[in-house]
Amino acid sequence: MLIGKIYYDNLKFNKNIKILPPSNAYSKNIYWVVGILIKNKKIKASILAKKLLKMGIQTRPFFWPMHEQSIFKKMKLFKKEKFPNSTYLSRYGLYLPSYFYLKEKEIMKITKIINGILK
């Protein structure tokens, strides 16, 4: 949870990012993964991920929407339905590094870089 809180504290003021808080009135975030959602549609998560990778920071994309997965398209499970929320999440969301031995100074570096890219 400490890793997620450090990310949150350093990214929460960036108007171009949505990051879930450590807790609210009815829940506590366990930060199994630390995800961010880009609000500024000028840069997709895939572009941000490439920029971060060039700086040695690996990320993972959010899960791809079921209605866009080839197996479900073949099954014609979703027909021509649209799911704008899951589509948006898949294009503008990514998971930040969060492993047991990640140090606070590394998180600070990551958040500084992200805040610089997503001004």
C-alpha cells in the first residue's frame, strides 16, 4: 500500500491524470496494481509507455476490452454494440511499476518524469 500512496501523493495534483486515492468513505485501496488514467486525449497510454520505456521505466497496459478481442468478435458475442468506457480505459490507462523492492526514490523519479510528460 505504501507504494500506491507514494504514487498517489506525487501524481494527484496533475490535472491530466486520474489516480485512485488510498481510501475513501467506503473502501481502502490495496494497490494490487497502480493504475493511472490519462485525461488529456492528446497522448494515449501506448505513447506514454513508449516514452517511459526509453527512460528505463516499464509499464503495462490496462486490459483490452472484451468487445474488441478477436475471439469474441469471431463469436459475434457483442454484435455492433459500443462500450465507450472500456474503450477509453484501454486507450488511456496503464499500470505503473509496483513490485516489492521498488524504492521510494525510484517512485519519485517515475512520478517526476510522468508529471513532466503530462504537464
